[in-house]
Amino acid sequence: MRVCKHCGDEMPENKQGYQCNRCINGMRRYGLNKLQQETLYRLQGGLCAFCFDPIEMHIGSGKSGCIDHDHQTGEVRGILCNECNITIGKIEKRWDLDKFLEKLNVYRRRGEVAA
């Protein structure tokens, strides 16, 4: 039986290397192995760092909590639910966040004027 050198999870005998896929991916993308990801998750109380809805880790694509990071610095900010991760990513990709919030406030005030 082979085990991951970071998290101790069992790996298939035919797996190359000494790390499981979650540790390989987490280390490559965020500098966090599976145990470090789970520690961050527990520190957040199992909640999305943005909306505070309950999340789960390592349950499958599109359903698991997402490691959020600053795309410029690579710094990990927390773990988000899939919806918050997608929304924040789209906002950051298209606009500066401060400009987006400014535009949102202007847009929302239009509705107050019309009412």
C-alpha cells in the first residue's frame, strides 16, 4: 500500500510519485497540501469566507469549497463556496473591485430615484 507523503491518504499502487492528486494540485496551485487546506477549512468553521454559508471540502468538482487567492500575488485569502468564487472571479477579471462597487452603488441609486 502506498500513502501520500503529505496527508497519509492511501493511493493506488499504480500511482506515480509520492503525493495524492489533491496534494499535488493544492501544492502546485496554492502552496497548500490537503491537510493545510483542511486546516484552513476548519479555521473558517466550515463556512464560506465571504457569504458564511456552510461548505464542504473535497467532495467533487463544482460542489466543493474553492481555495480563493489573489491572482496578482498568489496569496491565499480563504475558502469560498462555488457561487462566491465564481462571482468574485468574474468581478475581478472584468473590473477593479472598487470601481465595480462604485458602479453598483450608482446603479442601485437609479432605482431609488425612479421609485
